[in-house]
Amino acid sequence: MALFPITSNFEGDFVLQLVAVDTENTMDEVAAAAAHHSVGRRVRARPGQILRVRRQGAAEFFPRTMKLGEAGLKPTETVEIIWEAPKH
């Protein structure tokens, strides 16, 4: 367990945020931490949608249960937080 800074590029937000998360956080928890700084401030909530995390510029999302420490990110590296409709 270690604090780890990431830069959040949250979909719909014009501000990049430096967010302190833990290396043991899952990607869902990373997304929630980033949402805390954007949703309800500069981004409207989207009930029924989930948040996904990917490395800036990547096409694929990290698995939702992957721990941050397993992602191979560097401190302050930018991740994109994107809304996704749940699959039925």
C-alpha cells in the first residue's frame, strides 16, 4: 500500500486533476476518486453508466478489478476516465 499520484483527464472536464490514489486501489476505485473531483463540479453525473480507466491515448480500458499497482503506470502519468453504458 502506497500513495500514488495520477493525473486524471475526466471525460467532459476541461481541468486535469492530480489525484492521490493507492497502489492497492482497483481501477473502479481510481475512477471514483477521479470522479470526486469532477462530477457535480464541472461534469454532470450520468446515472446508470459506469466509469472506465485507460492510459492516456490507449484504445483499451484497464480491467475494472485490476489494482493500480499492476497497471505499470508511472507517478503523475495521465489516465482517461470515460463514461460507459453497461452491457446487457
